[in-house]
Amino acid sequence: MKHPFLPYLAVLPLLGLGAAHGATIECGTTYTVQPNDSLTQIAVGAYENANNWPLVYYANRELIGSDPGRIFPGMSLEMPCPDGTPAQQVAQQPAAPVSSQASAPVAPTPAPTPAPATAAQASVAAAAQPEPPIIINAALSRAASQPLTLVTGTDYSPFTDEGLPEGGMATEIVATALQASQFDYEIDWINDWGAHLNPLLSRRTYDLGFPWLKPDCSDPSQLSDSMRIRCDFIFSDPVFEMLVLMFRRADSDIEPKVLADFKDLKVCRPEGYFTHDLEAQGLKPGETFTFVTPRTVADCFQMMDRSEVDLVSLNEFTGREALATLSLEHPVVEMDRFATVQGLHIITHRLNPKATTTMFRINKALQAMRDQGLMQTIQTRHLERYYSTLEQKRTDAGAATTS
């Protein structure tokens, strides 16, 4: 039998999977964590689907922290709705403008007239108008003499894609922050992600790129050459933080618990993907394990289905989206060990003369968005849409398999 995906009821032991949650939890409300609760149990009670536990996690990321298994009785969790209904009615109300000054709020200055842009650029800018308005220190809100040029790519759901509403979550957050900073800007979509760092950003063809993962540059010697180049860039505060997981076949007894267990294992991640998260855990590609890098995510899962690799290492969104549409012989589950939380950032090259002041102003706007709850509102809206679309893809794939 083909398995386009496997509900994650047998996944993430860290989160706890006991008896089914007895109570029905209404989405759009708050839920108080009970003894022996886990996020998967709560997701079953709220959505009748354990797969949706990350929806609860990301809506409550600041409260729970980096470990999804660390929830405690008495915690009050927001319960967003997968169909796009706001997590709380208060989220529908415009928040009071945020000002970095203690005095009365400063009225926003009119945005400068944008430079001519392509149809795609105009679409992104029009779709990402901030709501509610953000106000930062007026001294930091002077328009740049030249528009900032940004480069991103597509096919990175739910973060960036020309076909997604507002261009995706990261695109909307970035555009909102730039508008709040009174920057004029242009966004181009170039799908050769490998060219973004070098030459497009390193040679200052573009001022900013997004969304990028940030390695630990405190000791660049511990990074591979492909990751070390990222230490030449200045990173913004994160626009989102996501889980990066290991996937394995459900019928496999391979479940490494310590670094030594990776000896002789083959771990798959597509060509050109980041590796700093593995290196930070002492997992050196080509040294502590065999690193297999085919062209696509689908190639990785298909190779694991044929027992050609042992594990697939990906961020949860890319992995789940691939599994929702692939027809595999063997079901796939996630592993909780060696999971990490990685931030997505805006970047600019250190040699860009506008780098320091630009990133300071962007971070100021991002902080204002977090303070007034707009950041979480945007993130939750895109996550709700993502999980709703993912569930439909799973349904369609299951119907196609049984027909």
C-alpha cells in the first residue's frame, strides 16, 4: 500500500503520546494545560489531528520556548484555527501604534513615492501594506535617497513564493518592516538561491536578501566552507523560528541517540542546503556520517524509501509538504532527537555601506511589530493557511492513492 504521509501519532516521543485527549478544545480560544498534556494530545482535542501540533506551538512560541515538549500544567495557550479564523478575537482589533519615544505617539510620515517597479514587485508591495501602522522614532524614519533592492526566491512555502498571498510570510513581514522604517524598496524573485549570497549580495548587486538561516560565527573554523561565507553578512533579528528535524522510515530501527550512533549512517539533505545546524551539534558531513546530497527534497525521501539512505534532515515545513504529495511504499515518521530551532533572517553584506544603519532601522521596526503583536498575527495567519492547504494536499493524495 502506498503511504503519501503518516499521521504523526507515533512521532516525537518528546511531546508525549498517551491516551487521546478527552475534552474537545474550541479553536479561537485559549486552553489551560492540564497534567500529562502534550502538544499532540492538545492538537487532537482541538483539531482531531495530531499533525497540527506545530500550529499550537508556533502560536505560543514565546511562552513555550525552543523545546516543544516543555509545557506545564497551568500554561494558557492560544488555540488558532487551521481554517484561518484568528486565534483570538483581540487579534482582529487594530493594536495601538508603537512608538520608541515616551511622549505622545508621533503621526506616521507619508511614505515616499516608490520608484517604478515590475508587475511582480508592485504586487508584493501592494499586498504587504502594514496593518495596523507601526511607528518608530522619527529620526530613524527618513527615506533613503536610493530605494533598497531586495532579492528572494520562490517555492519556499510558507515563507516566500510569488504564488502565495502577500508573497508568503517572510515577504509580508519584511515588506511591513521596510514600510514602517519609511524605506523605499524593490523586491526581485530569483530562484537560483545559490547565486544570492555570491555574487548578487556579496558584490552589492542587491542590498538585502531573505530569508536566510544564521550559523554560529563565533568560531568560523568549525563551519564548512559553504557555511563560513555566511559570516561575511550581517543578520537581522529573526522574522520567524522553525524546527529542523530528522525523518526516518517508520519500519526502521535506526534512531541515533548520541553522536557515535551516526557512524556508518547516510543522512540526506538536498544539494546546496545549509549544514551549520548539524555542525553545531558535532555532526560533520563527510566525517561523522555520510552526507548524501541529491538534487531535490523528493529525491531524498524516495532514496530513503528504497533504503539508499537512512535519514532525511529538513525543516519541518519542507519535509511535511513533500510527504503530503509523495506516494511512498513505506510510511515516514519524525524524530525528536537532534531537532533544532533555526531562525530565518534578512541579510546584508558587511561591505555594503548602508549595512549597519539599514539593519538597525529594520531591527527597530521588527521589534515594534513584536511588541504590538503584529508579528505573531502575520505568522499565525500564514501558518493557518499553510496547514489548511497541507491537509487538503494530504486528502487529495490519499484519494488518488485509493482510486
